[in-house]
Amino acid sequence: MKKSAKVTLTVVATIGLASCNRRRVDPCQAANFNEDACQQAVQNGGYYWGGSWVPMTYSYPYPYYYDSYRRYTSSGQAVHPVAPERYARPEGATFGGHPSSPGVTRGGFGSIGAGHGAGA
């Protein structure tokens, strides 16, 4: 491999890793479940991530996400908790984002939860 190709791959890999570190993590996702943040997210239609509001529409009440988390852990899956301060609401901020902010509909755990419903 040429030296310039190695440098390019290194730069691309570094940028990719840096962008992964900025990725938001849904507090109701089984692999990263955070009980308090998930309850607030379901109740308020979104969550704070690093001080920024992330609008999210949850299709189910909180117990659904908690039960999914319990099933996930009882099956031996690894949990990667996120520091609770990542979900902290900034001082003086209220729950909710700007009306023009695009939301995300959350119906479960995507491809992970699709095969793990009742009776599956």
C-alpha cells in the first residue's frame, strides 16, 4: 500500500471514531438503559444529550422499555451504561425542544427488538 493511501485511511478512521464519540444514545435503548433518563424521555417526548434537547416520540409507555431492558440483560447481553450526567438537563432549561426540531419515532429497539417481542 502506498504511503498516501495509508495516511488517507488513517485520517478517515480517525474521523469515523471521533464521530462515533458524538453519537447520541437513547436512554431507553436496552444496551445503554438509564432508568431515570428513560422515564423522563418517555414522559417528556425526548431527552437531553450533552446539554442539547433530542426530540423523540416513544410509541410505548415506560414499562415496555424497562421490560425490554430486563429481557436483554437476563439473556446475558452486555450493558454499556452511559454516565448519567450525559442526560442532565441544563440548569434553567425546560423539557422540550424547538417546535421546528425534527423528531424521531421510537417504537422499540429497531432490528434488535423486532425479534424479541412477546411470543417470539
